[in-house]
Amino acid sequence: MIDNSLFNNKKVVFHTLGCKLNFAETSAIGKQLGNEGFVKVRPGEEADVCIINTCSVTDTADHKCRQAIKRLNRMHPNAIMVVTGCYAQLKPEEIAAIEGVDLVLGANEKFSILDYLIQNDATKNGEIHRADILKEKEFKPSCSRDDRTRYFLKVQDGCDYYCTYCTIPLARGHSRNASIEKTVAMATQAIKEGAKEIVLTGINTGDFGKSTGENFFDLVKALDALPDDIRFRISSIEPNLLTDELIDFVSRSHHFMPHFHIPLQSGSNEVLKIMKRRYTTEFFKEKINTINRIIPHAFIGVDVIVGVRGETDEYFSQAMAFITSLNISQLHVFSYSERAGTRMLEIEQIVPITERKRRGEELHALSEDKTKAFYELQMGTLAQVLWESRKNGEKMTGFTNNYIRAERPYDSLLVNTVQPVSLGEWNEEKTALTC
């Protein structure tokens, strides 16, 4: 252990952008720094160190990262500014040029922040440390607790799919993971700390086991065998990795919730080919039909990207018709943005930004209709809700097994407990069902 007198009572502030995996990793870094004497800043205090864990999935994500860096620099002008994460891995020089940035650490270097803080030369600005992530074989585990009651357990990192629109393999490296034994041990520790729900996160979660000779289904079975009172959710899983065997297991599981999040990306087979996705719309629809048949009350979220190069008006119309036909609960809609280093840039046909926005709005409206219909099917049913947090100082919210947001008057005794409820009507904001 490092001599923590170097950092005793040093104040640190964290800012995380992007996916739940980033939040889990920031939490792991926070624990590491806390063990060496750092304390988190309180409101109104100025930090000695600012750590920003970035995302780079779109141009908008990059822009938000730059805004966060500049804002924190204004708030903590004398702090050592450390920027890490996917944006730092992909565009370190761009970040290093931002006023106030002292250290830029790549995706793997983020876990050695203490070493770099010790080595940091205060006279240097924009110092970059970034290795070739594609050569990285070690898996760095992490687990975080959000502001409510859920824990996010990182079970996998990296991706070997190389879809034509995506830079994640360049930012995260090859698929890798810890063993089932070590992953279950981390879940067990989270349960000891008070976790009532654990979300399994990763870049390509269903690819778990590739680096250890195991597989994701065996991990699910091992976690389901735990004797504790715990709920598990799978954050996201590729349709070609979501087996019928796994769907059937979730239908009978006491611990794994009837909740699936599945990337579709396009409802057009021609666009899926352009994207180099590993399935067809016919395969995807059969997967949704299987869930509908075996777990009819399951919540199904679906990712869609609009406006990729080569997505003609005809292809988008096909996608809209296909997605409309799916019996799903919600869409997560993303507008395509050009990413350096991707093969999508080889395609000449470009969808104008205004058209990307229009298509996104059309899909957002469809998502609202599907979510409304799913929620209204649940009205009047009995459900188990894990109560989480306050809302407006008067209400508390929580989620049912199948991811329906519920709301009731705040009661501190119910926080982090699972209670049976009868789901009523919409609340005033149309964001939850009352109990």
C-alpha cells in the first residue's frame, strides 16, 4: 500500500459520463483512493484532484466531456485535472489541449491513477499516458452502488465484434472477463454490503467467458444458486447471445428478473448488413416472440440507431414497420454520428443531420406509445417493488421485477426493501404507476 500520508485528507471530486460500466469503474477508483486517504469534496469545497471518466460513443458524448472538463476547471481551478475513459483512449491529444487538464490516462491506465498522481510533474500540462488497449489481456473488476439501492457489477470488458459504426473495440480492447468463481465472490461481497439488486454490466455482457473458457449461461446459473435474498438484472445482451435456454431459465429463476435489454440497431436487413451485425430482423423477431411466449409479462428494451450512412428513406420505412410490429416495452434511440477509424466512413451516402433528428423523433414517439401500452397492461396487477429513493421530497420510487416504475408516499423504513404492492394508475407526471 502507498504511504497514505501523501494523500491524507486530500479532497477529490469524480465526474462520470456514459454507461453503467463507467460508473462501476469510477466507484472502484473511488474506493482505491479512499483507502489511501482521499476524501470526497463536500458542496462548496474546492477539490485537490478532479477525476473525469469519459465516454466517446457519439460526437455528443465527446462534447459533453469537454463541457464537463471546462466546468470542473472553473469550479476547482487549483486542482490536478485527470481525464480518463474512452474519450481519453481514443483522442488523448484533443483532451490534453484543453486548458486545465494535467493528466490524460487511457482506458487501462485509469486503474493506476494513484501511481500517476505521485509521478505527476506539476509544471507539465496535458501529460498523456495511454497504452495500446488491443494488447491488453488483464480484466479489471469493479462494482458500484448507485444513489438508490442497485449495484452494478462489471462482469466483462471489451468487444470483438467490430461493427462498422462503432469505436468501442478501439476504446475498450478485446473481450475479457474474470472467472465465474471471482465474479460470484464479488456479487457475494455486494450482498454483504446491503445490495438488494445487482445489475450485470459489460461491453458485450453475453460474451462473458471468452477469456476463461467459461460461458455466460454458467455464470447466470452460479449467481442464481446463491442463497441470499437478491435480484439480478442483465444490463444488455446481444440477440445472437441471448439463447432460448437462457430465456427459459430466467422464466423459472427466483433471482433473475424478467427484464431484457437487447440491441437491435436497425429494423432493416440491408442496414444490418452495412453495420456488420450478426443477425437478421427475422432472427430478432423470433427472439422477441420467444420472450413474449415464455415470459409474457417481461419488460423488453431495445436499442436503435438512426441515420447511419446508407440508411435510405426506404430502409428507414422498413425499419419503422418492423419495429412497430415488435411486442416490446421501450426503445433507446441514438442518432448516428461519424466516428474516426470506423469502416462506416467508407460509405458515401450520408443522411443529413436534420433527417437523423426527424427519424429519431419518430422512433421516440413510437417508444412512448409502446411504454404507455406496456405500463397500462400492468395496472391492477400485484407486484414486488424494491423501494429506492425520494422524489420531490414527498414521494419514493422503485421498480417491480419487470421494471415498472412505481411510486408511493415516502417512508424511510421502506428504503431498500422489497414490498408487495397493487399497481394503480399513472402518477401526475405520467412517469410511474401509483401504489
